[in-house]
Amino acid sequence: MGANMHMDDRSTIERALATFVDAFGSLDRARMEASFTDDATVFHPMKGPRQPGFWTDEFDTWRAIRPGPPYVSIDPKDLQIQTLDDVAIVTFHLDTRPGELWRRTLVLAKTTDGWKIAHLHASVMPTGQ
């Protein structure tokens, strides 16, 4: 935990992350969009820059072919949270497929509506296993 992080900040950041993860797992577009700032950016291996409705096509496809909810299982591993005043950097990985490391980095901004994702970077890297 960073020297500037209060326990209540960590708790509210963890709740914001849990809300995002739950909304993603449920493919709840409205709650997903509410997790982001209006000017957020997303780097994702399957799509380009974030735009309103960024996940609409993917969510519709996943909802049609997957049992659920939840439709997507997200279990963050090695969660790290670092704060810098009104900014938090959250990193974790997902054990989604053997032989791949799915890394996630979220930059959250403390807003009047709580912690919101200002940037999400998603990457997939082969592990050679």
C-alpha cells in the first residue's frame, strides 16, 4: 500500500473494481459505462480506442452464445493498488487460458461520483508454457 493511501481509499477503490468486474461478468453495459469517466481510453487486444458502446457487439455475441449470468468469469490475481493523490493504478492478471498471461492495468480517477476508470489497458502475452 502506498504511503498516501488511506484504508478508506483502498476500500472504495476495491469496491469500484468489484462493481466493474461484476458488471463485466454480467455483461451489464449500463453499469460498465458508469464505471468509466466520460473521456476514458481503453487499449484492448481485440478493439481500438474506447467509444460509447465500445463493448456492445461483443456483449451481444457473448450473451447469445454463453450460459449466464454471469457470462464472463473474472477473477483478478495478484491485485496491486497504488495511489497518487486522486489517481489510483490497479494492476492484476487473469488465468484465462493456459500458456497466456492476461494482464490488466486500470488507472482510476477520484471524481465527485467516486472512483472511475480513466484508462484500461488489456494485454495478452504468451508465457511459453
